[in-house]
Amino acid sequence: MSNISVYASNPKESRGRYYSEPLTKGRSCFQRDRDRVLHASAFRRLKGKTQVFVVHEDEDYRTRLTHTLEVSQIARSISREMLLNEDLTEALALSHDLGHSPFGHAGEEALNECMKDYGGFDHNSQSLKTVTELERSYAEFDGLNLSWETLEGLAKHNGPLVGEDIPRYIKEYNQKHNLFLSTYPSAEAQVASLCDDIAYNSHDIADGLYAGLFSSSQISEVSFVGRFFKEVEDLYPNLDFYRKVHEVNRRLINAMVNDVVLESRKRIKELSPKSSDDIRGFSTGVISFSEEMSRNDKEIKDFLFPHMYRHYKVRRATNKGGRIIKGLFNLYISEPDIFYSEKATLKDKSKEEQAVIISDYIAGLTDAAATEEYCRYFNAEVKV
């Protein structure tokens, strides 16, 4: 591992797995983690889950799977530039959304409302639960038995977890397998988290433009984005719309990636970490946008929230998905005898245990599977 820095996560120094396993010749523990995620059924189901647009609307729009792959590509690039462990970064990028419910954030909101009396629903916590419990392919354990460093990065996807608002499953799992929730995660986990933002900012701008939710002149009011439209239009005055958007998008991603690398190198030089544990011990993250790029990032989000995520066309479709989720949850919690899953039963369970099992089940469904199940039970035809 001579091609990584002293502060990168070295697989030879991994804290290991919850269930002890022999090492594999030819693959590091982080490479095995990445491969286990790729082969997981939850990963395959991402292709049928909404990112912003409900999956069937147009094959060109991003799904939860294509979003995940874009996060992974960007994260690997930054990790390589920063001399971090690319395999761990990739494992984290590929697994960060495994717990997402169908129908995007509207689906998560609906499931969280259903679970309000039972600890709520959080997709980051559900991703950890998916890889530690819900995936059931291996003979000797439930879950994927990933390395401690991968689990740490999943649990702390948005940074340190402190106080009373730690999602229930993360708190429960941490009691038996300490993930040091109050510290920052590895630099690789920080890269994966920031690249989640870079990916959805850039591809949501592109998808929103292609869908006609807003115009290029409207998004150009965000000065950071507008400068790239001007650059592309000056260089290619007769370029068709699709190519223009792509040219703007690639410049946007490149600018954000370059900023992360420059700012992160600056921070690392100032802090001078000598190990991955030094990264965890700092009072601030080491992988970050500059102050200027953070402002640009916020301006993009401030634009996309009303113009895309709350656009009536998007909300109209995803809100139907939310009603499907609530309908299924309320049906199963009121009539547990009709619930069926190969992985769990509601028989002889308390109401809270039943709610958790139902939530886990619904979160694992694709948009199409949830819709089909709803239509079957309620004798309805739903187009989302």
C-alpha cells in the first residue's frame, strides 16, 4: 500500500469485522467490502428506486442506482488525488444509499411519519441496518459482515453523531460494536459524503433542465452555474441544448472536485495528520469545500429546492408514492395476519416490533413492487 498516504485507511491496520473471518489472498478487506456491496440484493434494487423523478417517467433520468454510481466515480477520483484508500472510498460510496426507501425523499418522509411512534425512519441508519442485519445471503451471519471502517463511514455519513437525535438503530448497533460515533470518520468516508452532494447537485441540474422544470436562464441566475453557461455558449454558440447542458455539467463537477482537492490538501498540510486515527481525532473535517465553494453549493441547493424538489410535477408523482407507503404500512400494522415476508414474521411480536419489521420490508421495496402491492390489496390502479 505504498501509494497511499500515512493518514489514509490502511487495510492491514483495519479494526476487523464483527464476525471474524480469515483473510483472502489477493483482495484487501476493503476490496471485499466493495464486492459484497456490489453483489447485495439491496444494491440491485437501487435501479428501481426513485432519485428525484419516479423511475418509469423517462429512462434518461437518474435513478438511485445511477446516482450511486456517479457518487462512486467522483469519490474514486478525489480519493486517488488525495492518496487515500480508493477501495474503502468506493465501498462507502456504493453502500451509502442502500437503505433508501422507494419514491425518493417523499417516500422517506412518509415512512418516517408512519414510524413516528416507533423511533422514526432514517435512510442512513437503514443503510447500516441493511449491511449488518437485513441482507441474508451468507451461511454464517446476517448482513454482509463489512469491515469496521466501512460501517463507521456509513453510520457517520453526515459527520459525528452526538446528543439525543442519534437514529435508533445506529445507537443500538453501536452498543455492541463501538463505531466511535462522536468523532469524525475516516478521510475516505468524508470524501464519499461530500461527493454525494457534488453528484446530486450536478445531475439534478441536468435532469431538471432536461425535464423543463426550469430554464437555463433561470439556473444561470446562480452565478457559479451561470458562468459555465456563458463559457460554453461563447465557445460553442450553435450547440444543441442536450450537449450544452452536458458541457456545463462536466465543468461544474470538475470545478467542485478541484476545489475539494485544493481545500483538503490545505487543511491536511495545516493539521499534519500522521494516521487515520489522527483524522478521527480532529475537531473539524479534513475533506471539505472552500468557503467560497460552500457558498456556491448552498446557492445551488437554495435554487433546486423550490424549482425542482418542490416543483408541482415532482411532488405530484412522489406524493402518490408517499400515499402508497402509508397505505401499505397502515394496512399491515392493522392487519398483521396478511403480512408476508421470507425474512420476518409479525406473529407473536409486539406492536413496536411489528412496526419495525414492516418498515424494514417497505424500505426494501422498489417503486414498482410497492405500487403493485398497493394495487393488489386496494384493488386500485395507481399511476405514479
